[in-house]
Amino acid sequence: MAFHPPATQPRRPRATPPEELYEKYADQNSGIPFFLIMAADGAVIADSRIKPAGAKPGSSGANIGYPGSKEEITYFMRVLHETTSLTTDQLKTIRAQLAKSSRPGF
């Protein structure tokens, strides 16, 4: 019986180490956590710097870190709405969970 190797899969590009991404995209005052949402081609489509709707990723703004204030949660939810295929119910669940752990005054 002859050996037939499995069909080869296209090789996935090697992931960039997170330290390199942080160094490239975060400024020295960003802190941690800092997030990026990237397209399949590696282009940054959103980050954790709070900014007005329509502002480009990488533009200045304060890093939200873990979203804990009303403004931070609103920004984070907008990013998820604009960059994912989460359903309305899934987004509501995420918002509710964030609100439970939010800072006083939410």
C-alpha cells in the first residue's frame, strides 16, 4: 500500500509577538491592557484608545484598558459593533457583564 501524504494546507503567516505589536502601536503612556483589532491582512481596524466615531485607528486618545466607566464601555461596545459579527443579544450580554463590574457611578 503506497503512502499518500495529506493535502498540504496553506501556511499561515507567523504571528507577530505581542511585545512587538505593543511597541509599534501603543504609546509610552498607554498602559496595559491595550488591545488591537486587526483584519486578516494585518491592518489595524480598531484599538483601545477612546476617540470619536470615524477617527482612524492609531489616532490619539486615552487607552481604556479594561472598560470600566460608562464612556469606556460605550466606546468598547461601539468597537465590537463595528468590527465583529456579534448579534444584538450577544452585545447586550457583554455590555451587561461590563456594567456589573464597572466603577461606581455607572
